[in-house]
Amino acid sequence: MNSQIRNLSSRFGQFLKRTFLHNWGTKFVSLIFAVLLWHYAVLTLNTNRAVIVNDVPVTVSSSSTLRARGLVLSRSVEESLTPVRVTVNTPLSSAGAINAEQISVNCDLSSITSSGTYTLPLQARTNYGTVASVTPNSVTVEVEATATRNLPVDPVIQGSPAEGCVLGEVGLSATTITVTGPEALISTLDSASVTLSVENADGDIRRSVPIKLWDSDGDELSSPLLSLSQKDVILTIPISHTSSLPILAWDAVIGADTIPDGYEVTAIESFPESLQVMGSAAVLDSLAEQGGLTLSPIDVTGASSDVRSYCTVSLPDGATLVQNRSILVIVRIQRKMTTLTFDNVPVEIRGVDADSFTARSTITAVQVTVTGPESKMQSFTASHLQLYVDMSDRNAGTYTMPIHCLIDDFYEAQTTLSSETADVTLTEVLRNQE
């Protein structure tokens, strides 16, 4: 039994050897030829395969023709469609490469001539095979007459500029726009605006800002069916720096050297004392270096009393007042005053009945300071002072009494005493009995 198996195995081995090793070159060439023949059949006699491509975008043609006819879609084609699916019969070799980018689906609006409802076919093309079907194969659109509306563009400025800066006048490259679209949509338009934040801005602003449309409810209105004459405007805002600067009122006075003898300028007051000025940093720095703001001249020639004048501020180019106003200036002109001091001026006690009382005061003399016009004080002496306490109608006792000072009105003087009161004691005089 074992010998039979060995014989069978030996014959099978010889068969395999004859099969693979006998004429092996011819057999190898045949294999190569078979492979080439199969490749030729695939490339030349390739069979088609149906490929389904989803979410193919749709283009719309003849939109300009529709607008030229005064018509517009109530809704865009994209809004009226469900996702488009295209089936393409394509060679097997291209089946793996085809996608939505290799297929174009078009909706042609050229057949529309008036408002109404239209069902338009969707036409698909591709260079990667033959279009078998388009799903959906048509789209239903509503067509309206075109309406146009002009709207002013309102700038909306948000935030505040940097500290010490002031916004100038807002400028727009276009103050109105024209909006075109379906009548129903145009009728809901209320306004157009551009919005810009100036938070912490410290330099001039020039920026392109998109225009937004708003309906009567205050909601933003955005639709591809609305056509704007322009989508953006250039918004410009000059920004100036501000500074509070003092008013140089003294520098504005002229003619002070002609004031009559015995008079002088004692003070110059301005209302207000400072003003807010805006301009470039360089201009403001220059004004600060000169000390403040100069005024139109105030003439006090020959004046012997206060002079009041409304003045204007003199500003260099590039500087303006935050609040334009005139300045009230008062030049105080008074007589020249001088002060004299007299020591130990005696204080007299008056109004005492010498037959009934004796009087004794704790203050017998005081220091007196006298202030009056310089021209009159030149002849003033202590003899022109009369100091006294008045004890009229007083009985025996001790009293704190005011010290009075008499000066001739000619001197127009004011006095100050080192002590304003004195303690005076009245003692009754004893009489001998008869």
C-alpha cells in the first residue's frame, strides 16, 4: 500500500515538473500577452457605470436679462430648490474621480417675460460621461416686478474716543444708496446704516464700512434678491485732541500807563478763567508753551474806575474752541491805597458825670492801623484820630465797652485797632453830709 502511494506521488511530481518547466518561456510570454489583452479590453471596450452625485450646485443664467425686463425673482433659485442630485453614466475608469465640481447644473431665466409663476428645467452637463437624470429636474419660481427705493445712509457711532480726544464731523463717501428688488421686499425697507466703534480711538479714522438694511421692525434685512447701488461706504471721522488752557487776561490790557495819578489796576478777572481747546497735539503744545490763550485787546486808557469788556480768543490755525463763546474781562481800577500805623493812641472816656462818678479803664491807649488813599494819607497824623468809649447813662459798675474811632470823612480811611473793647469801671463819688 505504501509503495503505491509513493509511486502515485512520484508520477504527480513529474507531471507538475513537465507542466511548469517544459516550454516555460512560451508559457511566460502567453501570460504577458493575456495581461495586455485584458488591459486593452478595459481601456478600449470599457463599459459605463452609473454614478450618483449629491448636492450639486445650481447656477442661474440670464439674470441680467430678467432685470432688463423690470422683473425679479421673489425668492432665489437656491431657496426654491431641494438639494440637487445628478446621475451620470461614466466610464469605469472615471467613476472614482467624478464629484459635484465636475458637474454644472444651470437654470435659465431667459424665457421669463412677465411676472407670475414659472416652472423652469434644470439642465446638467459634465465632461466625465453622460447625464442620465437630474433630481429634481425643474424648479418653480415666483417672478415680481422690480421696485427701487432710495435710502439715506445713517452713520451709527459707538463708544468713546480716548481721553482728551474729541470726534469731529462724520463724513460718508455716499449719503444715499439705491436698493432694487422685489416689490414685496422693497416695501418692508425702512432705513440703511453703517456702524463704527470709536472706542479709545486717538487718531483720524478712515474706514470702509458695510451698509446694513433695516425693516420697519428694526430687524436687519438681508437677501440675495436685493441689489444695492454699493455695498460699502468710506466713513471718515477727524479726531482732535483737547486741552484746558488758562486765559491770559493780563496780556490783553493796553493803556494801563495812562491811568490818572493816584489810581492803579488792582486785579484783572476773566469769566471763565480757562477754556477747552481742540486741535492737533502740536498746536496744543504750542499754546501750552506760550502759557495759555490770548485775547483781543482791552483798552483802559485814562480810566479811573473798573472797565468791563467782552473779548474774543485769538487762536492759531488748526485750533478751535470746544465751546465757542466770548470772554468777559473786568479790569479792577482803584485808588492807590497806603497803610499807616500809630502806636499808643490815647483812648478817651466820654459821657461820665464827673460830679457823680469816677472812671477807670483797663485800656488807656491802643495801636491804630489806618488805610486810605495814598494822596490823602500823606498829610494824615495821629492827631486826626479820636478814640473813645461812651459811658453815657451808665451807673456805678464795671462795663466792657467798644472803642470808637473818629476820622474826618475827607480821608476816606478804614481803621483797625489792636483792641476793640475796654473794661471801664464807674465808681460813685462820696459826698460829705451837711
